[in-house]
Amino acid sequence: MRPILLAFCLLAATGCDEKAPTGPTAPINQQFTLAPQEAVVIGGTGRRVQFVRVNGDSRCPADAICVWAGDAIVELRVFDGAAASDYQLHTADSQRATIAHADMRIMLVQLQPYPFSNRTIQPSDYRATLEVRR
């Protein structure tokens, strides 16, 4: 009985491997939200999109008056099987908030939380809302 239980546990553990082709799936043409280091398989494409991190956040705090709105840079990684491509999406420029990868367009819809002058955003607190289109 123990060997069967051990085999089942090992099989279940390998099913949770983040590099496995199965896992969370996001449908094409619909928004989805990721935390840093989270990834989803884009339905019908076989590709995975991972929100790596926010690389700089100079957005004007919501409780301040600024001359410039600022910018935050969201780093993404797109996996085509074993190959990976890295991209940067910007919050301040709608043209740089979208990238093309093969036959897909990946758009940064929103980055949360929005900064306030009296609060520091921890890297793990960020959430990127994305949409993938063909």
C-alpha cells in the first residue's frame, strides 16, 4: 500500500511543476491578472506568458500633484516550448503597452496597486492585468 501511495504523491507533485505544459489557462481575447512569477498558458496557442516583475515604478502617486504621470515597466517572458522571449511593457505609453510575439499581441491593461505617497509597494504586491489577442 505504501509504494502505491508514494507513487501517487510523486505523480501529483510533478503535475504541479511550473514548466509542465498544463496548468492555469487564460482564454485568448480575455483579460487575466498575474502576480509576479505567475504564468498562464494562452488557450489554443501552446504558449505561456509569465509576469516576471516590475522593473521601476515612477508613476505619480494618486495623492500627489505631478508634472509628469510617470511610468512603470512590466517585464514579461513568453515561452514557445523551451524557447523564451523577454519583453517590457510600459504603463505611460499606449504604444509601448503592447508587444507582438509571433501571431499574438500582448497588451498591458492595468498595473495594480497604484502608488500612494505614504505607502511602499512590495514587489510581490504587484498585479498585472493582461490581454492576449491574435
